[in-house]
Amino acid sequence: MTRIRIGTRASKLAVAQASIVSAALGDCPGRFDVEIVKILTEGDCTDRELADVGGKGLFTGAIEKALEDGRIDLAVHSAKDVPIDMSERFAIAAIPDRADPADALVTPSGCCLDDLPSGATVGTSSLRRRAQLLAMRRDLKVVPMRGNVETRLRRVLTPGGQSRLDGVVLAMAGLQRSGLSQDHADKIHRLDVEKFMPAAGQGALLVQCLAGSDAAVLAGRTDKPVARRAVIAERSVLARLSADCHSCVAVHVCPSGGCWKAIAMVARPDGREQIYARVSAKTAKETAEQIFDHLSRQGATELLRG
């Protein structure tokens, strides 16, 4: 191949993520050009809650169609946005090194969650984040919000705005990759992943291609085995729980002291009922199996169905 076309959403963050993969491909042996192709997705064209209009697949459908049509060779997604029931027509070509998987609370003062005033209004588009916020602070008013990272930050950091929020919860990785963590360092409080658990795949990029394509071999050179094992393990937990865009689930797998550990949470969106599990094992796959067993024995499947 003499040219690799990488498809991505058109937001500043999405293009930055595609550029990370482009740079990694540029370091691979061989002579070829890399082009980033911006694609408008259904998820970019609606202000409605994703769970009400089709889920996270709205962010990937148009890009997958471009893969099928041959308009692009690879697609770069945030791993947490890729539905678990991905078609067998596609393959995960690579998962590059993972960034910080944690969430962050952004406020005008940079305060921690405990220091938010009583009745503070916090914005998030995630049921998982909503549940954990309310489990920790029942007095908070958690409101839905959509838009890119810059739009969400403006809701918090623009003085005097009519729709101003007291805080917003965003992914640390998105803030870092977009360069906004440096610009607003004094406004950002990182949330401990052990206490505020991240989504499966959070902080990771997923490079997608047509199964068996030539591009898969090339993209595979950017794959990082540790990141891949962790993300695949996390996605397998979601699959076994039959989780979807309406499910409130957190799961994180990572290497630790020569073995692997996993933490997970299943909850109701109002935060009034949560199930937690923590395990360690020799492999990422084993932690996924064990964490599912722990969650299942505590009634996680029934909680999600209820």
C-alpha cells in the first residue's frame, strides 16, 4: 500500500486521536502516505440522549460504512464508543498505548467532588457517571449534556452564562489529547479510578479495519499487547453482562505487580443500588472471567434487566 486513509469523526479530539495513529504508522518501516478523512456521523448531528436514538453506534456507523465502501482503509475510534456487538465484517486491527483511563471533575475552582456546594449542578452524558455521582453525593443535581469537549467546558468555565453548570465530568484522556488539560490544569480534579470507576475501554483508542484487509497487517504494527489485552478483557465483561447503551456499567482491567487486576461496578442510573467487584489473576482474560462471576453472583444481570 502506498497510501493509508484513516477515517475519524471531525471533532478536534477525534482528529487528534487519528493523528496519534497516523504518527505511529509514520514510524513503521515502508514508504506510504497517511491521509486523515473526516466523517460526519449521526451522533454528531443530534442533541438528543444517545440511549434514546440508537446508542454509541451512532458515532461509528457512518465510519464503518466508509470502510465497507472502500473510502477509507482504517478507522480510529475511542474504544469506549465501539459497540460490543461489532460486525464480523470488521476487525480490531490495533489498540495503541492507553492514556489515563480516569474521569475528571472540571469546575471553576478546580475543587474535588466533596467540596462542591450542596445542590450543585453537574453535567454528564453518561449513565455510569451519573450513578456514581449520585451514589457519592445524593444532593447533586446531575443534568444531561451533549457536545464536544470544548462545548462542555464552556458550560462550566464561561462566566455569567445562562446555562452555566457548577461542574462537568469528562475523561482525562480526552482533555489530555485535545490539549485542554494544559490550558485548564487548575480547573481539573482527577477522580481516582478505584473510587470513580471508568467505562470499559476508556483512555484507549481502537483502530478498526475490514477483516482480512491489507491495512490490518500494517495497522497491527501499532498494536500494544498490554493495552489490547486490557481492553479486550473489559469488552468481554460487557458482552457477558449483555450490556448496552442503557446499561450502567464500569469495568477497568490493568497489569499490577506481575499479575492483572480488575475492578467493576454495576448500578442503577439513580445510584441507589450498586454492585462492586475487585479481583486479581495471572492474565487479563482470567480477571475478566472472575470479575463477571463476582458480579453475577451478586445479581448484576438482574439489576441491569430491572
